[in-house]
Amino acid sequence: MNDCTVDGCIRPAEDFVCRTHQDELRVALRDLADDLLTELNVTRWRLSRSTANTGTVSRSATSALMFHATASSLADTAANSLRAWAREVHADQPELRHPGSAATPRELAGWLSLFVGRISVMPDGGQLADEVIWLAKEVRKVIDTQPMNRFLGICSTLNDDREPCEADLYAPPDKAFVQCRECGSLHDVEERRRILLNAVGSQKGTVTELARALPDLLGRPISVESVKTWVRKGQLIPAGRNERGHSLFLVDDLVALVITKQTRRRGKVTLTVVSA
Ligand SMILES: [Zn+2]
Ligand SMILES: [Zn+2]
């Protein structure tokens, strides 16, 4: 029996990773594959914020982007790490069929979760376990927020010492005003939403990502089907492609289109009422 090679672990291991860490690794990989990575992506678009310390922030728009950077960089770290480890496991055990170079981070995590026993006999197994268990924990931290409430940025109201309030603002979807729990100041929900929307205008996303994320900022639902129709009709033009070849669209373009359509529909309703 050796010592487990996961940093700081003194449990005995048959090869390089103890039983406990094998179990933890399997759970971490399955969770990443099942929903953690998806949630991370949604969170980054919702601009939700964890309790992570982001330092002194004076404007909510800035803080929204800062959070976006945190979630994005964690998503990148996860993708790079899973890709590198899948390559290493495959190099060590070439008889396993690699999921392919186009596999998503979720697919890679799912693939790795099938081979925890094999990973535990690799000299680098402890390092892999350490890194993946840490990753899953970090992703959970970032997405752990009140899902029913919309994140509306950081309060930023100046106190008596002219210091901006650092409390996060969350409001249920149907509220017009939200009161800060820290300093008690009142904020207009629509106005906060507009600030966040301005902050993400130049961001890009796939049809699915935008349809899932924008309702929180716009305050009204958007169906994936309508967005796809606008793309087919050429009303919404792609602004790039992601690494999987999916078209990416500008938040600003989609928001402008949604607002134009809603205004036109409302205009029609008014006319009908007037003529009747
Ligand atoms: Zn261990
Ligand atoms: Zn406040």
C-alpha cells in the first residue's frame, strides 16, 4: 500500500488514489457532466454573482462585467483542464476510445467519469483528482445563488463616508422596486435591468444561450423558435462562430429586434382598439 497522491491526503491507496478520492472524483466528474457546466454557462449570461470577493466596485455595470469575467474564466479553465486530462488518460491507456477533439467539456467529463478506476493507477491520477474535485467545487460556488431571483447588480449607493455600498441586489421577477438589504436604499428594477443590459450589449452568444439568458435582463420571455425564425429570415445576422462552429449573435442585435417586434405588435393592438 502507498499513500494517496492527492495533495495532503494520508489515506492508503492500492495504486495512486485512495478509495475516498476515487469516489469524490467520480461525483465531481458526473456533476460537471450532468449540470454544473451548463449552469455555469447560464450563470455567466444571467450575470448572477456569487459571494466571491470582487473588491471595491463603484458601478453596477462594471461589476456585472467583472462577474462575467469570473464565470467565463472558470469555464475556460474547466474546458482546458478536462481537455488536457482526457488527452493524458488516452495517451496512458490508448485502448480507450477518446471522445474526439470536438467533444464538449461536458462530454469529456462524462467520458472521464467512466474510467476513475483506470485513472487511479496512473502516476498523475492524484493530480487529476485534485484538480477536477477543485474545479467542481469552484463551479458550485459560482452558480450557487438564488435561482428564483434576478441579479440586478451591486447596490453602489454612497454611504455617509462616500463609500459605495457593496451589497448584491436580487429581486423576484414581478417586483418594480428592490430595497437593498445592507443600506436600505430603494432601486428601480427596470432601470437596474437597463444598466446591466447596456453592460452586456457587445457580448455574443448562441441562439440557445441568448434565449435562456436574455429574459432575465429583458423581463419577458423569448422562445428559441422565434430567434431561429429571425435567423432564417435574415433579420438576425451572425456575428461570429464559437469553437464548435455554432453561430454567435450580438446581444445588442437580438435586443433591438425583440424591442422592434414588441413595439410593432403593440402598435397593431392600439389601432384595433381605436377603430373598434
Ligand atoms: Zn486520498
Ligand atoms: Zn446598498
